[in-house]
Amino acid sequence: MNDSTAVTDPIPAPQKNWLGKIRALFLRSETLRGYTLLSPTLIIMAFSMCVPFAIMVLMSFWTQVGFEFDSTLTIANYAQAAERPVYEALLLRSLAISATCTVLTVLLAYPMAYYVAFHVHHHKLVWIILMTLPFWTSYLLRVFTWKIILGFNGVINSGLIGLGLIDQPLEFLLYSPSAVVITLTHAWAAFAILPIYVSLEKIDRSLLEAATDLGDGPVARFLRVTLPLSLPGVIAASLIIFIPTVGDYVTPALVGGPDGIMLANMIQAQFGKVNNWPMGAALAVGMMGIVAAISVIYIWLTRKLTERIE
Amino acid sequence: MKGVSYIRRPNRPLHVYALLYLAFLYIPVLFLPLFSFNDSLYISFPLRGFTTKWYASMINNEPMLAALLNSVKVGATTAVLATILGIFGAKAVTRYRLPGRKPVVFVIMLPLVIPGIILGVALLILMSRMGVTLSLYTVTLGHILISVPFAMATMIPRFEGFDKSMEEASADLGENAIWTFWRVTLPIMFPGVLASLLLCFTISFDEFIMAFFLAGTDPTLPIFIYSQLRFPQKLPGVLALGACILVISFLVVFFSQWLRHRGTAGTARVGI
Amino acid sequence: MSGKDAYISINNVSKRFGPVVAVDGINITISGGEFFSLLGSSGCGKTTLLRVLAGFEAPTSGEVYIDDMAMSEVPPHLRPTNMVFQNYAIFPHLNVRGNIAYGLRKDKLAKAELLRRVDEALEMVKLPGFGDRRSNQLSGGQRQRVALARALIKRPKVLLLDEPLGALDKKLREEMQIELRALQQTVGITFIFVTHDQEEALTLSDRIAVMSEGRVLQVASPKELYNRPVSVEVADFIGQMNFTDATVIDVQNGRAALDTASLGRVQVPVNGDFASKGAQVVVAIRPEMLSLSRERGPQGENAVQGVVKTAAYLGDRSHFYVSVDGSDKPFAVAAREAPTSLTQSLDAGTPVWLTWPDEAPIVLPRP
């Protein structure tokens, strides 16, 4: 290693032209380098969401004439949606079903998440995988399995008849709002568990021991320490379930029947059989707005509540 | 009870509840394979006999095989492109000081909180205004949109757990950004990349809502299944197909989760 | 010695991270073949400066020249520097040979030649035969040597070392210090060494830059830093030092007469404008320059009375803390001789006389 020749690459001479200036700026600015790297992702994502939304909003002010669009701006679609009772009814039903489903799912998932966070000491990974596996299978199939379970000749009915518990199949099981709720609760159960589990897992166990030391029994401890600290996870889980379910049309279509269809089915119809795209756009914008508003209020409310605690 | 701290006392009712809950999660899904072996056109009890004829019929079902191939094509493309975008995004967000990082990440993660129908409708409108015919390409675009947040969410912890000085050492030793990525970043990140590919593929493969809006004449597999649901005699065949998809999805996801957790353990050991 | 023309010039370099100024107006020149250390406690900016040299941070202002070439347009992978990282950054997916040969890809060497060079590098860092090991089979000290070999095999003009010995235990660290110094002298390239351990810097370096809060306090050889620190901060950082406040009574011919708070009147050489007549200064004196005796020595000798506070006998050395009037901190005295009958009975409470040679005290500006 006593060679005196240093074997290095020739250092490029600095360029004085504008290209060189850009290169120099690039080398100096970390922000510039970072954003350049980010740009394909950011541009594609922003473009694929902003532009379509913008056009959708624009289209909601148009009207459908045969197969063409009349692009004179008008709020006729929104007016119609506000006036005709069917839209309001559908909206309310959609919100009710989603809300019920969200509450049920979170309520059912919480004890499960609690169990794995606090009472599983070995092979936690296995439990986590078991809990999340259903998450990754076909949504369509999960909905479909409930169709065959709840059906007239389906699993429950044929099972109960076979066991001699009933004579006639139960009619109310399928094609009703309750069917939609049950199906959605099952389909989204796995989504709720993870966020709740993560926030429960993060709770410092010594806080619970301190609470016990200060006189709290198990119930008080749960209500005063565990529950408040797990609230972020509960909020996350609620939103993860509520938002997509409001816009679900597959489940109502398969198990909802005429009494169970939701707003999303109406929207889908506008782009299908009814062929009134501007109306569909208006309904979509309306739904989006209401969902966003509810989410913001929900988050704000829970922030207010947790601020008192923190 | 000896040796277990007070906070960690076992709780029998909760234990039972957990098992019931797991049953609730899995049993409905298990009916699919159960009835796919049932020798009857009707999905009801009692079971009529074991048969594999529904599975056999799948092999000759040309439209189904075509739809399956379409889903594979869309899934693979989505996986690769979404993962690439996810890698760029994750690296940019974790390795560089970016002003405005939070809003940027929020925008990229936005598809997670938007109902699929809204995304589908919006993209449909865009495509039609741009005069683009609906096809598997438009479906792929939609799928990339919803997969990128997942890819980023998989990649970001990977990059954060991966020592920055490795890449700096590579640069210090003479490799430019591209060579550094190829020789150091990618090999070390490989389990995460693989997990992201599998994850995005699965998301795309099973996705129905957006595909329904954005597909043209070539259906993806979920669209095909949906179309079969109105024909009672096709039902068991659909069950067989469904059972196959279920098993394969399970295997793929299990494998990717295992990879994900194995990979992080390995690099954590080495990162001094 | 090779690489003499590789000299480094850091011109007024500053680096800001948002509102935080990590490095402020640094001016240093480093000669080829020098073992140069950046010394300071954590947060002083030494690592940031090193990374600016390596190219991982671009300076907010100022310029770095290596071998008369401006580095501002040269990205890290093209600079004539190589770095040994604090946590070694050994690639986990390559074995030792793969790691060491990593930087040679562009040279497109024949396989035989490549292997020969890697073996040569392994010999140099005293890890012969380690080529096939994987990184998780190496100890901390071994990893450090692999990192060294990986950098040196590229024969850079400048080697940058970021606290490379920090993670090693004391004995290993001392061994590695000796080896590093020997290595640097064999290879003959410039080493820039970052550390917070002043003993380490004093042992290894040709020159040291003492840094604090982003600024350079003093650049000098270890001997000069020790004997002629330019400020209280530097004096306190390097080795142990006793301080007492003083006022300048008179200055003549480069010598000042000072009235000190605890050492009486002293006369010492001074340089620097701060020591003008009437100025408030600080007088500093090293513990090993002070001696203890029971009786007052001959007249004219520098002497002051005190009481022993604590005494520690450390085998070949003795350490005393003596409280003296006029100073709230006791004076540290280090006696290098073995305990004699004199020092053996200097327990706490014994009154003693502190004496020192004329040229021992140093005058420093009051901070």
C-alpha cells in the first residue's frame, strides 16, 4: 500500500453554463433532491385524484341530454336531490346503516383487540396474522358467503329446518337492511381490530399498575386509563369502517334487496341504467361532502374530549 | 397464577370471547370450500355428497380462465408500478428533510379514506372526458391509485429501520445514486419490496368496486364472478373458484407477513 | 510520504439546519499527510463539519478546497475522500471481501488482481483470512477494521474518521489508537479524525482543532494546546487546569505583573492585547506544575498557603485538592513521585505550602 499514486476518479470540472448551475443547485439543496425523488409518486397521485375530482364537481353542474352533456352550469341536479324525498331517504339509510355497522364492528372488535394486547403472551405474531388474514381475501366473496348463509334455502335456514327447530324458512334474514348490517360488520371486522390493537399495545403497563396502586379496581382502571388512552385507535378504526361503508354498493346489491339499497347503488345506477352522469356526479359530490363533514366533526369532537384527559 | 404479574392475570370470559370472535370471522368464509365439494346445485344443508366436479369444470371454463388471466395481468402491473412509486415516495419522505412533508404524505395516503365508489366514479368521468376507452389499462390506473398508499405504508418503516449510513458509505466509496440503489438499497430492502409486491397484487386481484366502473370489455375475475351470481346453476362453480382464490390469497398473505417480520428482524440485528 | 499535495482548505464554511447553526464560519487549513483531529463535546459541530468535507451536507455558505479544487460542485461519490462511519456501516448482505472490494467496481480489475488487493488490505488491518466472514460474525473491533480497509483500499487523498473508536472498550480502544497512528504514518495520507475524547486526540494527532458550539476555539499541536491554550474554555477542556481570577497591574516587555485572587502576585510572559494594564484576566496553572511542602521554601519562591482538602494515592501518582484563600474551588495538585514520607502524611486538614516555577502560570482572557 505504499504506492504514491492515488487511484481516484477524475473530479469533473465545475461547469459554468446554466446546466452546471442547475447541477450545483441540485447538489446544494436537499429539499430539491427530495422533492425530485418524490415527484413521480406525488404527481401521479395528485393528478389521479385532483383532476378527476375537479371534473366530477364540474360535471355535477351539467345536465344529461340523451347521450350528450349540456354544459351550461346549473344547480338543477342538487336541487333535485334536495327536493325528491327518495334521495334524502337513501342518504339517511346509508348513514344509518354505516353508523350501525361501525358501532357494532368497533364494539365487537375492541374486546378481541384487548385480549390479544393484554392476555396473549406467546406467539402474538400468530394471533395478529390470524386476525388480519381475512382482511386480505376477496371482499366480493366475503359478501357472497353471507348471501348463502342468510338465504331462503341458505345455510341458517336449512340448518335450522334440518335440526327441526323451525318449519318454515325465516324470511327476514336476507334482503333487508339488517342483512346489510350483518354482512358489513363481518366483512370489516378485521379492519377494526388492528388500529385498536396497536393503540392498546402502546399503553404503558406501569400506568395500569399505578392506577391499581392508587385504588382502582379492574373496571375503574379500564374506564379511566385504558379506554381514554386507546381512543386514538378507536377513532381510527371508526373512520376506517364508516367512510368506505357509506359508499358500498356491492353489499346492498347482493344482500340488501329493495329495502336495503343504499345511496351508492343509486349513484352506480346513474352511471349505468339510468344514464344520468351529471346527476351521479352531483350525488357523489354530495356524499363526499357529507362524509367529509361527518369525519371532521367526529375527529374534532373526540379531540375535544381527549384534550381534557391529556 | 404464580409468576404472572397482577396486570396480566388470565381472564376466562375474554378468552372464550376471543375464540368465538375468531370463529365468527372464519366460519362464514369456510362455508365456501365446504359447499364447493357438495354434490348439489343448492347451497343448503344437508350435504349431499362429496364431489370435485365443480373444480373440474373450472378447467374448461374459457371465459373464467380469460378473466383470471386479466386479473393476473392487472395485478402484476399494479404491483410493480405501485411498489416502484412507493419506494420513491418512501425514500424521499424518510431520507430527506422536506418542508411540507406532512401535507404531502396526507395527499398520497388520501385514497385510503375515500370510498371506492367515489374514486371509481371520478376516474370514470375523467377517462370519458379525455376520450380514453375503458379497458384493463384504466382498471390498472385505478388500482395503482389505491395500492400506492399501502406500498408506502409498507416501505416507510423499512426505510426508517434501515441505517442511512449504508447508502452514504456506498456513495462515499464511489457509487452514484442509481448504483447505490441497485447495489445496497434494493438488496437490503428486498423482503419489504417483496411484501409490497404481494400486498399490492392481492389488493388489485380482489378489488371489485373500482374495477366494475373502469373495466371495458375484458372483465377481471371479480367482475366475472359477479356476473355469474345471477345464474343458479353456475353457483357451485363460483364456489369452487372462490375457494381456490381464498386458499391462494391466504397462502400469499401468510407468506408476505412472514417475510415482512422476518426481514425486519434480520436487519435490526445487523444495524449496530 | 505520499499525498503531500493533498491539502485541504476550509474557507469560512457555515452550515445551518433551519434556525440551528451547526457550524459557523470555520477557517482551517490542513496539510497533506497530517493526522488532524476535530475535538469537542457532542453538539459542537465536528461531525457536521466532517460530513461537509465528505459531501453529505452542502455548506450553507463558504467553500471547501481539496488539492486546490473547489468541492461545492462535486458530489460525495466523486470526491477524493473516504469515510469511516461511526457505526461502521458494513453492508449486511455482503461478506467481508464483498465489503472491502465494494468501491473498486468501477476500476474493473481482473478477478485475480481484485482478490490480491483485498487480501493486501486485510493484512494491513490485521484481519488476514477474514474474507469469507459475514458482518454478523464480526466483533465491534473487527467491523471497525473492515470499515477501515474498505476505505483505504481506494487510496483516497483524505481519510475521514467519525469517532471510529467510540464504541470500543478501553483496552481495545488504546490498541486501535496505536495501530491507527502507525497505519497513518505508513500510508502517509491525511487523516481527519473526529472525537470527543481529548486524551485520544492528544495521543494521535499532529494538530487538533478544538471546537465548541459550531466555532473553532483553537488549532494547534497537542503540545501547544496543552501548554499554551488561548482561552479558558480550551484550557479547561484539555487536561485538568486550575484557574484563578486576576488583575493586570503592569505590562512591560512582554511580561505582566498580576495580582491574583488566590496565588498572590505573579509575573508571567504574556502575549495578546487582552492583557493590558488594569485588565481583568484569568491565571491558569496545571496541576503537575504545583508542588506541596510543609514548610515555606526560600524567599522569592512563588508560594501560597493552603489546607489539604482531599488526598488520593494512585500508586505511581498522588492527587491532592488544596483549598486556598481567595478561591472557592480547591486547587488540584498532581505529584508524580511515589509517596515519600513527606507526602504520605499529607492527610486532609494538613496545612501546606503550594509552590510553582516562574514560567508555569498562563494568562488567559476572562470569559
